[in-house]
Amino acid sequence: MKDHFREFYESVGSSYPEDNIVYKTLSGYIRKKWIEKKLQNMPAGNLLDCGCNIGTLSKKWHRGPIYGVDISYAVLKRGKYITPRTCFIQADLRNLAMLQENSIDNAMACEVIEHLDEPVAFLKHLYQVMKKGGHVLITAPNFTRSRPKLVPLGIMRSFGVTAGTNHDQYLHTAYKPHELTAMVQDAGFTVIEQGSFEHELRGWLKPLTVTQQLFDSLGKRAFMESRMYYLLHHFIDLMEVNLFIIFNSFGLGWILGKVFREGRRSYILAAK
């Protein structure tokens, strides 16, 4: 039986510079800073970075060894040059049998669980390999009206990715904070914190989203599989970052954090 997940993520890892693109967007920049701050409050010890890509989100961990797990050999090979301090392991998060039970002090699964077809099974395996008292940080996209499930390949087509986990789409869902809570509790963890972040991106980005959708519509018709499609996205990303810096200097982020009850990302901090 063909493993479409493994095939898809190996193709993405080989062709699409995800880490370089995502963390140049406004959402990626804010998300990275938020996660790094949360990690500072976790206890000393080793850290397991689940779905690590090249190790960007965990590389500032300096209170113990870092173990990065990803299904794609291509990203791990690249990560070894960029974040050499991380010990990279090629493995499928749906099966963490390569790790000893009670061997992990801390773990993070940031922007990963929404891509898993068996998230509760992953969390139960993670519970087994963690030490008693160990902490785990999980983040995922939030949603407002309807939960996404399968989404188009989008900008990845510009880099030669033509097949997803389901034809020309791939699994990319979202969770409310209370849904993450239910899953980690079902796996055996005790929740320390739950909530959301990226409040400062709610509301004001709507005009830019409409503009991006217009570019998407034009790009898909004219040059869906060329780098011009990526350049259009990159232009919008730069516009978002610069506008946010300007408006945030007048307190926009603080105001939006008070107005919106939920941010664009959900998170859970839990312990074994």
C-alpha cells in the first residue's frame, strides 16, 4: 500500500523551502517569537521537536540536547547544516517506537498536529516516551466558522510539488483550544495552560487577504506553476510585515488583543 503522507512530505522537503518562506511572513514571524518565549518557561532537560523541519523553532533551546524528528529526509539533511547542534531523526510521528519510554524531558509539536491523520495516536505515543513531569507545547491553526480539512497545494506548485496526500490537496485542518485539551487529556496528559495567540493579526488583515485572493485567482490562471506565483505571494507578505510595523507602533496589536477573544492559533501546554 502506498504511503501518500510519506511521499508527499518527501516531495515537499526536497522541493519547497517551507521554513524560509513561512517565517518571512508576518504570521510566521510572530508565531516564531511567541513559541520561543513559551519554551523559555519550560524546565531544563532534553527537548523533542516533533515535525521539526530544519529545526528553526527549537534551535534557541539551550538547556539540554535537542532531538528533531521529521518524516522527510531532505529537510533533515538540510537542517544538519543549518542547525548542527540538533540531533535529527528521520521517523514517522504516527509511530515513535524508535524512542525509549520515559526518555524525553520536554516536547514540542508546533504547527504539526493539523497535518496528522491520527493525532490522538501520536499524542499517546508521545505520552509513553516522555518522563513523568515532562512538559509538551502544542500549537495549531484555529478556525472561526468552518473547520478546514483538505486544502489545495497552492504556492507549493510553484516549486514543482504536484501531488498532495489526497490527489491535488493535502491534510491541513485546525483545532479550537478546547479540542486540543480534549485530545491531550485523552492521551493521559494534564493541561497546564490552554488558549490562543496571534490576536494582533485578527481583523485588520482582511483587506490584504482580499488582495491576496485576487492575486491567487489571477496567478492560478496565468502562471500557477511558475515562480512568478511565489513572487506575488512574497510581495503581499512584505506589505503585511511593513504595514504591521507601522500600525503596531500606534498600539494596534494591543487594541486587537483586547477586541478579539480568540487568536488565529490555538495552543496547549501540558505535563505528564
